[in-house]
Amino acid sequence: MTTDPRGPFESGRPSGPVEHVEPVEQVDPVEPGELVERVDEHDRVLGVVERGEAIRRGWLHRVATTVCRDPSGRVLVYRRPDGASRFGGCHDVMLGGALRVGESYAAGARRELAEELGVSVPVRHRFTFLCRGAIAPYWLGVHEAVLPPDLIAPDAVDPAAIARYDWLTLPELAGAVRRWPFVPDGQVAFRRYLLGLSSGAGGVDHGGVGAEPGPG
């Protein structure tokens, strides 16, 4: 069996049996001198460090992500560019990145949506947990946003982060996960997100380590 290189977006919908390929661990590229807050196992700030050093040394820092759903409940799923140095060609449901110094989780989540999708929408904090990570450990704040599809202007999408995107129902997404490679950290976070939806809980830590921070 071979992996369909097109992914679920170019082919319209997941279809046909293909082999699932696990992403390999890769080095996370960071901007030289990019500063983040180093935090402890309870998400308390210890100081300011370069993000590259935090990753190399396995120091905890903060990342914010968002699950985008349209008014009918479909999930925005995107494919990373094939040439990306981190998880190139893999799919994900989490849009986000590292927090800046002094930035709250919610503010970071909104900024990342503006940078990657070119949209400005409210985000709702769902939970925060200590993610062990495929590359390095970090505290991950997961948010959700309701985003009408026509709010995204194709020319505003950052091509360095998103090669293609589409809206999938949960059953379609489950099929895609079985067939195409997905970013592993995003899948860990999304499973926790779905657990929160099924339980009716929000703004809580489903099995994470440490205390839940206050509202961003």
C-alpha cells in the first residue's frame, strides 16, 4: 500500500484504503532570539529565555492553539506545506504557536489566528494541559472558535503555515486520521477537546498536570 500524497483536501474527501504514516520527530525551527516565558510544572513563570534554548533543554514554556469550527460543527483541517521543516505535509486541526512574553493564552490564540488565517474572531478557552510533545514539553492552552467559512479570504492565509484547508465533519475527520499523517501533538490535544465536548465541561484540565491558569 502507498500513502496518497494528496491528502483529504485535494481529493475532496477521505477515500480508499491507504497506509497511515506516522510523522517522525523533527527539530522545531524558531526565529533567532525569539523570547518566551519559561514556566514550571504548575505553569508559574520562572523567567524569560530564548525559545530555541527552551526546546533544546526541555524547559517548559507556553503554547496556545485553537480548534476552528463552522456554525454547522465542521472542523477546519489544514495541511502543512510539504517543504516545512517541521511535520511537512502533515495535517492538523490545531492552529497556534508559542506565546510571547507577557501574553495570555487567549491573546496568543487570537494573534495566531490572525497571522495564519487572517481572521479576527473571539476564542473560548477550553482547557490547559502539560503536553509532553513530540519535540519538547510545553503547557498547551486549547481554545475553540466559531468561524464562518466565508470569513477566510484565501489570499490572507499564510502559505508558510497552511498549504491547503477544508472543513470536515467529525466522521470525515476520523477517517482522515486513519489514512493520512497528522501532527501528533495536535491529535493528543484534539482527543482531550472531544472529551470535554462529550462531558459538557469547559475551561478545565482533562487529565493534564498542574493547575489551571486563570482566564486569558
